Amino acid sequence: MGLDSLIIILIIGAVAGWLAGLIVKGYGFGLIGNIVVGIVGAVIGGYLLPRAGLSMGGGLPGAIISATIGAVILLFLIRLIKRA
């Protein structure tokens, strides 16, 4: 993996984590936290969405949408665990 790929992954993670934090009110983790939430969300979205028959298309916008959906799922799971 080259440096440019790593930078793109970090940018997608940051944007997806930030968007998920806006969608799920009350969650703001700062820049590093948003990147981590976005990257984990991208893994979740990349695993779950194709199995559900959903395709976000290719390229950067599709990757951000998929990662954001996964990050929202992750934040909802975190919220459920904290309440229990």
C-alpha cells in the first residue's frame, strides 16, 4: 500500500466518521476518533451492504457513503451497549 492509498483511507474515514457523528446525535470523537469510527464503519459497510444486495457504486463518493452507513451502524451498536 502506498502513501497515497493510506491518505485516501484516512480522508474517507474522517469524512465518514464526521458524517456519522452528525447523523447519530451526541457522538463526537474528534479527528482521530472520527477516522477510527469511519475506518471501522467502512469495514462494516463493506461486509454488510453487499450481503444485503446493496451497491453504492464505485469511486470516492460510493466509498464515503458505504463507510458512513457502516459507521452509523457502529455508533448505534455503541449506543445500545452503553445503555445495557
